[in-house]
Amino acid sequence: MFRGLWAVMRKEILHIRRDPATRFIFAIPLIELLLFGYAIEMDVKHISTVVLDLNRQEESRALVKEFESTRYFRVSREVYSDQELQSAIVSGRAKAGIKIPPTYSRDLVNGRQATVQVLIDGSDSTTALRLLQASQALGFLKSLESAGLTQDAMPVEVRPRLLFNPNLESANFFVPGLIGIILQLVTVFLTAFSVVRERERGTMEQLLVTPISKGGLILGKLFPYCAIGFLQTGLVLVVMVLLFKVPIHGSVSLLLFLSGVFLVPALGMGIVISTFASNQGEAMQVSVLFLLPSILLSGFIFPRESMPLVIYLLSFLIPATYYIEILRGIILRGAGWPALWDEALVLLSFGVLFIALSVLRFKKRLG
Amino acid sequence: MIKTEGLTKRFGDLVAVRDVSFEIPRGEIFGFLGPNGSGKSTVIRMLCGLLQPTTGRAELDGLDVVAAAEEIKRRIGYMSQRFSLYEDLTVQENLDFYGAAYGLRPARLAERCRAVVGLGGLEGRETQLVHTLSGGFKQRLALACSLLHEPKILFLDEPTAGIDPVARREIWDLLFRLAQQGTTLFVTTHYMDEAERCSQVGYIYHSKLVACGKPQELKRLPEITPGGAEWFAVLCEEPTRALGLLRENPAVIDATIFGESIHLLARQGTDAETISGFLRAAGWTRLECRRVLPSLEDVFVTLTRRHRAQLGG
């Protein structure tokens, strides 16, 4: 069943050692982690804002300070006309503009309704939404204050509490998911290419006339890449904890074990892809075809619950979905085996499916 | 040692190999010839267990190629048309891998490595990376790898394609030595001089085996000398011009240049004197004409023409 496994494995390790691309085997996941980790910054903070203060009184200056102290707004410049305010937003130099009318302080003192205009660039919906909420909340609080009320005196008080990620750091959400995506990317490419290369160079035919069995050939190729995948996971985890300061709340050994479980379908997918491709260019295209859905639909970037029904159902067919669920569960929520065994089972089933499929497809290619 | 009966392979509507039967005794060098795409590689692949025959059967060393495919793998060596070793590994690493693939124990592997390295003249190159070897040495290494497990039968698909003449001769010397030791060799080639060296040749055309036997037997086949026709070799000056004239002569069925002389097939009753006379009348003074056996090239060209005519008509 697994005849020739050792021979293939030793040969594969020699290939890996001698391949100049091996130098980048650990650099690639690190670069990806840094790029993604820093680029996908969804935290809305210190947004560049221009102020048109026509009142120029103590009260108006206090209001600007209060906008700034929400930490969403950062006054980058003061402007002196409506045109200036407009052009700052149109040119993109500022995402928001605060316009305080000349009557602001007088209205406050006289107990009339004081209006303040906040212009927000709506083209970036995430940022705009945050700024909108922040400015509304500020207005609400100011009103309570001037009516002599404090928050304690309100008849109903809603007290939200953020669990697991109290500071709403987006790195905490993205970096664990990123581990799954990187691990999949690297292992799928490596295995698919290592098989396709044999076909391309004509060595596959030579292998098939030896007594090496299909199982021995496939597993002999998988094991070395499994080991690489593991080392990469470890490295990425260390960088996550030290550089991105994302603490691991759950058990590290469970995390490593389940990462091992995930490697089975990931590597299996690589072998399946290799049976569809006869050269490395084709393997590249087929890999992208397989990998793109797992980046977009696995919940790595967009929450799956808000996807259209068909796509939501589709996301269940992607192994990365479950692994990302596991990663976030263990790292962020400290989830343990009781909460994660079903995901692990699904991953394992995918793995068995892919490997069975690859053995079948291998047979077919022999005619 | 190798025996096929009605071996046939279809790929959909295409018949790649049609009803091929032959038998090769132990220790023979069987030369397998035919134009590109005629089915040579398909036959080899079926014999090696890489492809399943659609109908018909084949036996190697008394074992059925389909039923005992795994058993057979240990008894055969295969050197494919394309160079198929790992160029990023060294000579020794390639040998080690193929040895391990055939399940040789370390002590036995070391012993066999010494033997095949000696046989292939690869001494001193063990630590060299394969991609730095010349074409001839790569081919010798491929041969060495396929001999590690001492196969009883060795299949070589165009082993000398694209190698220089010296390397070509060295490989053939090696093949003869193997045959002497009792290995049965199955070799495909396009080179007629190589075919002449084989103890048996088979010629496949358009997926059918159209001739099979010892070279000397094939040269006496009735199809090659139809209706008592005979082959002559003419040695003369300006052979190209002479060839044109001879082809117009009604007594000449076919003529071609072969080396420095003209090979021609003449109808029954034509003798060397008639041909010499014809050329003398046309102005040639110094010429020599004698009856010869056809070359294998004559044999195969004639067979190909006959079959093409049959297929066309």
C-alpha cells in the first residue's frame, strides 16, 4: 500500500534542500503576514478633519476639543471659508469637515438649539459610518449635559460589554484568519507543483514502472511539505503574538494539533489540483481557481453570516472556513476541544475525500 | 521471454496498436522500428504495465502483463524516450533513489551501484549534479539506474536519439554485453545501422506489425522482391543524374541512393549487364553493377509503400 514511501520522502527532501526557492519558504508567509496584517487595518481612528470655526469663542473651541477627544477625529487644519472646507474634502485631504456657525456660543447661552454641521466623506462606508455614529453620540451627550442631566440619571441604560477583543483591534480578527490563508496557500502550491514537476520533466512515467505504490508516492510527497507547513504555522504564530500582540487565549497544543488536521485537506487539495494540470503554468491557474473562493468566502475578510444565502451555503464547502473558525475560536475566545471537535471532524472528512479523489484521479491518468 | 498475442490498444476511435503478435527469446536484442506515431511507444507502455491493452494479451517471463503487473515491475527496466532522471540530484542520489524504489537493501544497493557505475563508465562522477552531465553521460546514467535491480528484460525507447556517434557506439557496446549476460533487450530506434545490429527486428506501420524476424530473413521476404524481382547496387559517377535516368527505365521498379551507390529493384529477367549497358549507352564509362541483398532500409521503405498503397486503395 505504501511501498516506496521512504524512498520518495528522502528524494523529496533532497529536492527541497536543493531548490533555490526554498530560501523563501519562510520569508513568504512572513511577508504576507506583515503585508496583510498591516494593510488590512479596519480600525477607524484619528481621521483627518478640517474645521471651519465661524464662532471663534471659548465654547466653540471646547467643542472642537471634544470632537478630538472621541479619538475618531483629528483636526489637521483650520479653514476659513465654505469653499476651502469643500475643496479639502473633495481633494481627499480630509475625510470630515466640522462647521461651527457664528451664532453657536450665543445660542447655547440663550438656551436656543445650537446647530453644528459635520460633513463626512461617504465614499468609504466603514469610516463614514463610524464618524457618523461618533458625531451623533457627541451631540447627544452635549445635549444631556446642557439640560443638566448626567448619564446616571437616565431612565434606561444599555451597558454593552465587548468580549475577547475589548479594544476592537482589527489585527485580532484578521491575523488568526491570515494564518489559515497563508498555511493553505503555501501547502497547496508546494504539493501541486511538486507533483506537476514530475509530470513535466517526464520522471512520472519512470516512477510508475518502479514498484513504488501510488499511496507511497502521494504520502512520500505529502510528509515533507506537512513538516514545512507546521514550521510555518509556528513561525507565523510567534510573529502574531510578539509583533501584532494578539494573545492566544486557548491551548497552544490544541491549536497545533488542529493545524495538523487542517494540513490533510490542504495538502490533499494540492495533489488533486496536480492531477488536473500537466505543467506548472496550468497548476498555477487551477490553484488560483481553488484558492480564491477560500480567501473571499471563508469568512477571512467578510463575515459569512451577512453573505447571500447561496454563497453562505457555498462557504460550507471550503475547508479554510472551518480552520479559520478553529483559529479564531482558540486564539481569541479560548475555545477548547468540546467547542471545536465538529470542525475538526469536517476537516478530516475533507482530507479523506481529497486524498481518495487524488488516488482515483492518479489511476485515471495511467489510462 | 516476451510474447504478445493479438495485442491491441484503442484510444476512443483511434486504434493505436492493432493485433500485434510476436515472440522474443531470452538474450535477444529486439529492434522495434516504425515511423513516429505508428504505435511503438504504446506497445512498450503496454508491456511495461503503464497502459492496459484493450484486447489481446502479453506475457513477460511467463507472467501476464495485466494480472501480474506488480510482479513484472521488479523484472523489467525501462528507459523512456525523454531523459527522466532528477537533474537537481547528483548521480549517486539518483542511483540511491531508484535502488530504494526497487527495495534494494543498503549493502546490496552499494554493491549494485559499484557494478552499474563501472558498466556505465560513470566512475568519479558520483557527486556531480546530473544537469551538469553531457547528453551521452545522462543516457548512460539513465541506463545504469534502470539496471540497478538486475532486470531480466530491459525496454529502451530510443536510447540513442540525439547523442553523438561515439556515445552511441558505447551504448550499443553496453547493450551487447548485457545481451551476452542473458538480459533480453527491447529497443526502439530510427537508425538503420542500429537495426542491422539487432538479432531480431519488428517493423510497425500504421499501428500494425508488418514485418518481424531476423534482419537476414526480412531481406528475403517475398514482398520485398515481388515476382522474382532482384536488388542491385550500382556504383558510378554522378549518381544523382543516373538515378533520374534509371527511374525512367521500365525495367526498374524502384531506385534510391544508398551511401555512394544506387540501390535499385529491377523486374525479373533483368541482370547486372542489362543495367550497366543501359547506363553505358547514356554515356557512363566507369561503373560497377552487382546483385545485392536489400538493406533493411530498402525493406522498410518497400513495406511502407506497399501498405500505404493498400490503405489508400
